[in-house]
Amino acid sequence: MSNPPPDAVAQHGWLLGRVAGIPIYLGKSWPVIGIIIVLTFGPSIPLTAAVGYAVAAAYAVLLLVSVLVHEAGHAAAARATGARVDRIVANLWGGHTVFGTEGRRPGTAAGIAVAGPAGNLVLAAVGWLLYQTDLPPILSLLSWALAFSNLFVALFNLLPGLPLDGGFVVEALVWKLTGDRALAMVVAGWLGRVVTIGVALWFVVQPMLQGQTPSIITMVWIGLIGAFLWQGATQAIRSGTARRKIAAVPLSRVIRPVIVVPAHVSAATVVDALVDVPEAEHAVLVDPAGAPVGFLDLAGLAAVPEERLPIVPAAALLVRPRPGWVVEAQVGEDMSAVVAALAGHQPGESVKEAVLVRDPSGRICGTVSLAAVDAALREPT
């Protein structure tokens, strides 16, 4: 197996291995949670100190396995729908699976969401069956811990609010009923805030009302989990709100004419075309079949001496855009497709901050720049 590139290690963590070609990483933040588990549970185990900490370490490893099984459930379900699965990462907050969202529908989204908790329920059943057998005390304790923790994780993740898996099920349901995924994200995000408050009330306020004082460890855990849930819910609300605004802007408002340049012409021909269509922001080079090859560097064109324009081939100014630079869309649609294609582009990258729009028939319609999208989103609605 080849080693991952250094930048991948720095970004995702340590590569544990690959399952069905999917890389599995141990995030650099995960040891933090492992140490906390050992220090928290080690002293509470009624055995010698050394054995207690060893059992707590074993429990931390079981939790890591539980996280990976949970994420593997998501990955397997996503791949079953035909989606590309990029990686699985176990980190401080549990873990996450990165996969493509192309062709997503409410039913497949819900299926992917519940596949993770389903994996935990299977582990809980395995732990319970092992606990029923005649095992040594330490293994019996670990079996019970495996069953209880996985049952808890499965049920907790099914709570109906983003960013939990149950929130994705709610999102899928509202999406199916309304046909509006953006609205579904906002609804599931607000439910996520309600769930966060409910969790805090259950584990902190409710014991206080009964005259009990939650331990500092409990308060810290609830604080961390609550912050994670609230942040995820807030992000869902913001993303849904942004999606709704994007869906309200027609593509015709941000698309600009484009100069289509055959590969065999000179730079002088490009200049003449730009004079005839001054509103064009980009020029695209096409091959003999009319398929787009890439944008032309108009800044480089401006630097060519006038007397050399007739002898400099237009192809010499070709700039290879990023993957996904050609977007298939109808001008009468909203700009959701181009916004998705422009995601990750940074201002100042010249032609790399634009995409070419082509309709389903293959006709080149124009270009959309990151600046045009940004301006449209800043306009008052």
C-alpha cells in the first residue's frame, strides 16, 4: 500500500488503511478524546489502577471501532446509491464520511443517514450477546460497555435535528413533502437547536431540579456536545437560507456573453471579437468538434504587441480551468448549478473563478463569474 501524500496526512490525520478503496483516517484530534476517556473512566473501574486504566484504554479503542462502523454504514449506503465516497475520518467529535451528493434524492439521503446508527445497533446486539455468555469479568464489563455505548450512540444520533443523523431524516422528509431542500435544511436546523436545548435540560437542569448536582465531568461533556450540536444546527440554517436565496436568483441575471474561439485562429481574431462584443468577460477555445477546451488568458492577450497579434495563435493563450468548469444548465433556471461549480474558487484567480454554461443540447450559452454571483447575492431581495 502506498503512503498518503504529506498534505493529506496534515489535513485528515493518519491513514489507518483502506476498505473497498475508501481511505480511513484517524484524525489528529482523536487522541484527545482517547486520553479523556482513559482519565475519566480509569479511576472509576473497581480494579487496581494499572488494570483500570488498561480497561479504560480498551474501552476507548472499542469506541473508535464503533465510530468507524457507524461511518462505514454511511459509506456503504452512499456507495450503494452510486455516490463517490472520498474518505472516512474519526476525530474529536466522533467521525464523518465525505461522499458526493450528485443525484441525491430524499429517499437515498434518508437511507444514508440511518445506515450509520444501524451499524451501531448491530454492534450493540453483538455486545449484548457476548455479555450473556460466561466471560471473564473484564471481558464481560467491556461487552456490556460495547452494548450500552452503541445503543446510546444509535439512539442519540437518531434525535430529529441537524447535524445528527435523525436531522438528515427530517430534512429528507420535509424535502420530499415540499420539494424544497433549502427549506428542509432550515427546518431540520431549527429542530437541531431544539434538540440541543433539550439535551442540556435533560442532563443538567433536570438533575438540578431533583436536588442533584451534575459532576464537573458531566458539565464539560454536555458543554462540548452542546457546542457541537448548536454549531452544526446553525450552519444548517445558514446553508439552507443561502440555498433559498441562490434559488431565487435566475441564471439570466448573472450569465455574460462569451467569445467562442476556434483553435486555429490568431490572437488578432480574438481581439476583433472582443471589440464586437464588449460585454463579454471571457473567451473560450473550442476544438474542431466545437467542444470547449479552456478559457483564454485575456490579460496575456493584452500584453501581446499589436504587430504580433496576427502571428500569435489563440491556442498559445489557453488556460486550463479547474475540473467541473463546464456546467450544464438552462438560462431560464436558477443559479444553483453554477454556484455549486464555483464553490471553492477564490477571487483573484483570473479565468479560474468563472464557469462556462452549456445547455443540454451542447450549445454554449455564456459564462458566470464568482464576482457576478457575489454581486447578485448582495443585492437586496
